[in-house]
Amino acid sequence: MSTVQAITAGVQARLIRRVLLALSLALVFTTPLLTHAQEKGAGTTYMECRDDAFIEMGICYLNASGYLSKVRCNIAFELDLWGCNADLVDALSPLF
Amino acid sequence: MKTRTTRSLPRRYVAAGLLLLAAGFASAGALIKREPRGLIEYTPPAGIARLRADTIRLPATASLLDFAGDSNDLYFVDGMARNLVHVRRQAAGWELHGVHSKRGEGPGELRVPFSVALWSDTIVAVSDLDELELFDRNGDHIMTARPNLPCGAGQVHLATSNRVLFGSANCIHGDTMAATLFRYIDTRSASRIVDEPRNSVSGRWGSMVAALRSIGDDARGVTFGTGRQPCVTRLGSNSTQPARECWPLPAYRADVPPGFTKGAGRYAWPDTLPYYIDRIGSASGRVFLLRPFSADSGVIVAADESGGRPLMVVSLSAMIGCRALGCAWTAEQANTTFIQLVPLARLDSLAAKR
């Protein structure tokens, strides 16, 4: 293998690694973020998504008894809320 | 001369070093003095009062999220049925008086009722997503209000004082999630009063394990705080100037309960438990704090300069919270809901004795 071929192969390997890393990061970050919005279907507005997250939190509270259960509901709600926030996903995109 | 100079320089450094060392010991001494107020595992003192409460019996199961009322009537938000459970004081004690509203999207119906407060002697306000549902004391619907709230807050907790309605919710400013206290000007608008940081959005500081509601009742106005610091902000009902009160409370730690991980991040179990998860101010001027010391237990203390006098050990399971009339817990048994209410007057009485 010539020196030029070796460098080209090295660059390609690095590029492939970076693409794979970017794809895996995108998967890790966007999957939980988009899940809630995706459940609501295409065209769901942020407010609709947020209202739905509120309702889910309310349902969580119905089954919650005590402090820690309610903390868990609040955490789930916050994660849901991030899932509704398309701006956050956009903000994260340049990082990939 | 050169020799003397080279010998004298190290002496100067040694002198400077001794001074710095002395300063270092002095500061270390200060740190050691602060250690007794550091992180501790709390054990309630022997002989502390256990929960002694008035019992209210409801002939049905209910998921009670919040309550408000006065010496004659109590209104509980039932998150399960999405209605208001109305309890009235009778000669024999508190008894179920009626159930108001129902689940639905129509006028006066409730979607996700979250909090309740008496706005005046005649109006019961219920926060429902971004709306306020207003009822009269008999539960008849008056109107639905959609006030313009700070940062579009939707999970609103309510408190009232002297016919002034206050709310609190979480707002995001950059990387900071802050609790916001606001006053309802009318049914259309509210004005922000003060913010208190809760945690960072990126998870660098703070924890979601904190006070569930940032606003609390106070006979002299409202109290506000997240429990991250041993402080509350008090605001008189007619005042625009909030005053912050802090106490030298020890910080508690507790083992990580199942379902939580230990470490940094706002979803993790914090190294330091919140200083309180609920609070209430009495007419005597005392502030009572509900302090967690383990995953499922807490102690009600009267906040003071001695670090807080412990009054009562309580369970955090099935806790509804502390409001103007006192602190309440709920229990289910054979399709019956039992509400345990520890009146604020009883806490005041306990605090006066100690």
C-alpha cells in the first residue's frame, strides 16, 4: 500500500468513525426527545404536546402516593416536556 | 554582602510561609467549626411526638393532590375522579359535604386539576393545566379564566392570603430552571414577584428531589422557596417587597432509595437532601418546615436560630402536604379514604411547649 493510499484509508476510517459517532449520538439524544412528539403524530404543536405531557403527569400523580412517587412523576413529566421541544432538538443538531 | 543577601531571602520566605501557614490553620479552624452543621444522618430524638391527627373519612377511594379551606370547609382536589371533594366541619367533626365538578373539557369541568385555593370568602379557585376554574363555596361554576402567566406556566400551585391569589410554577431561563412566584392581578393576568433557582437544565447543579410545590400558605401572606437552601421568602398579602428568612439548619443525607441512582444530575438522588419539601407559616410568626431525613420519613420542625426544633415525625408516603389549616396525609382501606389532618394550631401548641 502506497503512502497516499494509506493516508486516504486513514482519513476514510476517521471519517467513518466520526459519522458513526454522530449517528449514535443523534440516536441517543433524539430518541427520547422525539418519542413523545412522535407518539402524538405529525403536525402536533408544542402546546398540544405540552398539554398531553401535563395530562400524562396528572395520570402519573393519580397513581402516586407520597413524596417520592410524585418526584418520579415530575421527572417523567420533565423528560416528556423535553420531548415536545423541537427547538431543543434543533439546538442540539449542530453538535452532531 | 551577597552572601548575607542570599541567606536573608530564604528567611523572608520562611517568615511569609509561616504567616500563610498560620492563616491556613486559621481558615481550617473556621471550616472545622462549621462541620457540626454539615451533612448528617438524622435520627429523631427519643420522645418526639408521632403523628396525632384528626381523621376525616371519605366513603370512596380518592387520589387527593391538594387541599385548601378554612375552619368550616375543606376542599380537596381528587386527581383520580378529577373533582373537588368538599368536607364540612360538623359537631362530630369533619364530614363529607359534597363532590363538585367532574372530569371533562366543558365549562366547570376539570382536565388535570392540580391545586386549589380559596381566592376569597366566596370563591374557590382550581388550577387546571393553564386555566383557573372558579367555583362558589357550594361548588357551582362561576367562570373559566385563562390568565396570561409568566413563561406560559402550566403546572401551577396556588395559595391565598387576605383575598389575594398567588401562584408558583417552574420557568426556564437559559440553563436554569427556576421556581417563580407570581400574584394574580385578575382573571386575565399575573405579575411575577420573585424567582428562585431549582436546578440547571444541563444537570450541572441541583436536583429534582426538592420541594414539590414552591409556594406555601402563611397566615401573614405566602411563603416561597424550593428547599435547596435553608431559607424561605415571605411576602405579605399586600406587600410588594418579599423578605427572605434563613436559619442555620443542618443538612441531612440519606441512603439512595430503589429506583434512583446516586451521583450528579438533576434526576439523581442528591448527596444533600432538600432542607424542606413543604412549609407553612402560622399567625404566631413561626415557620414550620417539613424536613425529609430518609426516602420515606420526615420531621416537622419549627424553624429557629437553634437549627430547628423537631416537633413531629411523619411519613412521606401518602402525604398530601401542608396548607393553611395544617398538614394532611391520606390512607386507603376497603374502598374508604381516610384523611389525617394535623391542624396548624396543634403544631403551634407543640412549638410553644418546647
